[in-house]
Amino acid sequence: MTERWALAAAEGGGADLARLGRDGLPVGDVLHEPDLVAAVRSRPDVGRWVWRSTAGIYPRLLAAGVRVERCYDIEDAELLLLGHAGRYGEPHSAAAAWARLHHAPVPPDPRPRSAEPGSQSSLFEPTPAHVPFDALLEVYADQLRRHDTAEHPDRMRLLTASESAAMLVAAEMHRDGLPWRADVHRAVLDELLGERYAGGGEPRRMAELADEVSAAFGRRVRPELPADVVKAFAQAGIKVKSTRRWEIQGLGHPAVEPLIQYKKLYRIWTAHGWSWLQDWVRDGRFRPEYQPGGTVSGRWTTNGGGALQIPKVIRRAVVADPGWRLVVADADQMEPRVLAAISRDPGLMEVAGHDGDLYSALSDRAFSGDRDHAKIALLGAIYGQTSGDGLKNLAALRRRFPAAVAYVDDAARAGEDGLLVRTWLGRTSPRAAGAGAEDEGEAGIPQDDPESAATGRASSDARAWGRFTRNFVVQGSAADWALLMLAALRRALHTEALRAELVFFQHDEVIVHCPQEETRRVADAIRAAGELAGRIAFGDTPVRFPFTTAVAECYADAK
């Protein structure tokens, strides 16, 4: 068994430590050492460090040049275990977990700290409550027991371990940063937006487009305000509900084209403009604060900075250091492949057992070679498209791949019935309270009949939640796979003693920054990590998890 040690920061920069047994309790005495960093550095053979929160300890170790191989994040584990028990949303801090163990009042979780530059903490925000070391160990031992009672204990333990590994990856990516050329970014902004005016107003090109919009309407209109634009269209005799591109593009009004251009530039100016560059890029690196498992399905988010929404034109600023390259890898048709693996559908596993285009292979077997129909059908099954061509294509998919479609259909019915669903490793959906908030309305329900309206809303909410749970089991299982892929890639880069740095991840894409002579080995490591993750997560199936990999000096040239 891998040797495990618990670690907690103590006053004055010191540390409390204890070697742990199989039950999670100390073996021998609890140690008190004056220097936390030295305590970890002096124990290179520890297989897994158990601590309250990776974000609270690991950055300090990294700053001192200390890397750990594995960890167990108690607070992240508590979040996963609460969700598994149908208690998603309850406080998951170590203090809250200890309070629940002792039937004491449960403190609220501290509000997530905003990483936005210049933000200030409120005096009334809760701060992390102190948890004594023995209490932390008690929580950990209880979590081990709760893992044993999970629906699939081994899978749940794997999920917790892999997300703890992702916490290490996130901290290391923040430290290393994504290479970013501020001079190139400024040149792109000048090219797109034009000169900046004194006083912080809109840059020249945006001001010109705003004037064109106003001229087209015959009065002053503020194109950044949707309500003002909708009103202007109404005064022109055109009824629109929003200023979304798909709704206004075919209107034939002279304001449409400059309005679309303005909106595109406005998003760049506000999200990745000069102010963003000044706030977020330091010493040639963009260092967002990644949040593994930041969404209910397990996908990552970031705490400020918009790292997961970098526009293609702004990617021109992401440039490798001299003599280095970016290895940019995208997992090919990841979610359909995951559906094949978790549904165990023999036909779909056969289709997903090749590195080539999955939709083309699918079309040859069920859609007379029509790739578009095959893609619509498979994505319709995952996302719940139940009308038009999607419904017709789904019927064909159901006949050819019944187990795969039944898997997501069952998840949808469970959601409609208010039941919980799980990813393959055990991440669990929230309960359905509040479902349907994004549904498109209740057409045909007489609003003067409250009972009928309530019934209609309940039905609409149930269908909406069913669509969510249908997608959750696939998207969340894909997130499970991604955690294991990142852990395997991190280990491979370190084991092979490469200088390569894992610097970016989102959903199905990973970027490694490495010396030019290491690019082939890095690309091989990425491909091997994807296949290893598939075997560890889903067992021995024929499903392949290939990547499309590009090597480039500039991120924009890789895609």
C-alpha cells in the first residue's frame, strides 16, 4: 500500500504531520515540525499527502520548488461524497464535515475568493474556520468509510483520487502560466479596435460602428444596450426579442451588419482588451486560477480571467518561448466515444474502436454514408434533441445501437422522475429543485387556470431536467476520463524527465509548452495518456480515445 501522510499547516509556518494506517488514523505519534516546506521536502518517499485543501498548501510548496506526486484533498472529497449521498450544495469544508460528524451546527462554506484584479473581500464574508489536526484526521477516516459504502466503491475512490490529482495539475498550471506576448496582444487590439481615445471611451473602430448603427436607425442608439436596440427595431416596425446574431442576421435592415460587427468587437474589448491585458498578464505569462470540478458535471472553470473563452483572434498572442513550441491536442469526438464505453453497446464500441472520424464510421453503418445525419443523431441522443430531423435520425440510431440510446434515455427518465444519476465513476447530479429555469416557456397553458399552469410548469421542468440528466451521464463521464488523462500526462512528463510544462486545459483540449526537441515525445505522451485513461476509467473495452495533435509556435496557428 502506498504510504500516506497527513499534513496540516501550523502557526508560524510549521506543520503537523502523521503517518496514516489503512483506517486513515495515525500510526504512531503526531509530529510537529517548524517548517512545512522542509517537512515535505525531507520525505520524498511519501506516496500520497492527505491535506485539507490543495489550494491552501500546494502553492506554498511549489513556490519553494517542492513537487508532490499524489495528494488527497479532503474538502474536494467531501464535495464529491455529499453529492453521492444526494446532498449536493451542503457546506463541504473540513469544518462543516467535522460538525456533521458530531451533530453540531454546520458552518457555511467561505465564499469563493474572487480572483478578479482589484477585487476586495467583504468584511462579512465567512472565513475558513480553524480545524484542529486531530479533527481533520477524524474527517478523513470517516470519508474512507463513506467511500466503502458508495454504489461502486472502487470507482468512487478513483474519482476522488483523480480529482485530487487534478488539483495538483491546476496549481502547477497556475505557477507555470500560459506563454503570452503582450506586444502581440496590443497589436491585435490596435488592428481590430483602432486607436484608444483619452478618458477610456470606446476605441475608434467601435465608435465608428456605433455611429453607423445610429445612422441606420435615424436616431442615437447605444448598440451595447440590447434593450435600446430592440426598441429601435420596434420603432422601425421590426419585432425582435433579442439582439442575438441568429435572430437579427436575416432581417435585411441596414443596422444589422454594423451591429453584428460592433457586438463582436465589444466582447473582445470588454473581455480581453487593454484592461484585461494589464491586469492578467505578468512576465510573459497568463496565470488563471483553475477550478477542477467547477461545474456540477465535473468540467473545469476558472476564477476570473476568462481563460476558457479565449477568442481565436486573441490566441495570436499565445506564443511559445524562443526555441520552444506549443503542443496542442484535441480529443477526437470525446463524448460519443465515452457514450460507447459507458453504455457497452457492442455496435457503437466497434465504431469507436478506431482512430478515424467516428461520425463517418457511424454513417457507413446506419445512415447510408450521410455523415451529417449520423452526427445529428448521435449528438441528439446525448443532448436530447426530440424534434425535426433529430427525432427521425434518433430513431435510426436507436434501431442500430439500442444499448447506447437506452443508456441516455434511462438517464433522462430518471431525471424526469426526480431521481439522481451518476457518471461512470460516481459523480452525482444535483436534485431537480429549480429545474426548468432555462426552458423556453409554457405555450398553450391558460394562465387564468393556476392549477393547469402549475401542472404544465411541472411537466416542462421535468422534461428540462431530463435533458440535463441525459447529458450529465455522458458529459460528466467524459470529465471523469479527462481527470485521469491529465493525471497520466502529468506523471509521464515528470517520469521522462522532460522540461515540458502542462500549461492549459479545457474540456477536451490540452496544451503543453516544451522545447522544440521534445515535441514528438510530448505528443506520444498525450496519446498514451488518453488511452491509459480510457482503460483505467472504463475497463477493457475496444473504445479508443485518440487526439488530433498540432505543434506550433502560436496557438492561433494550431487550430
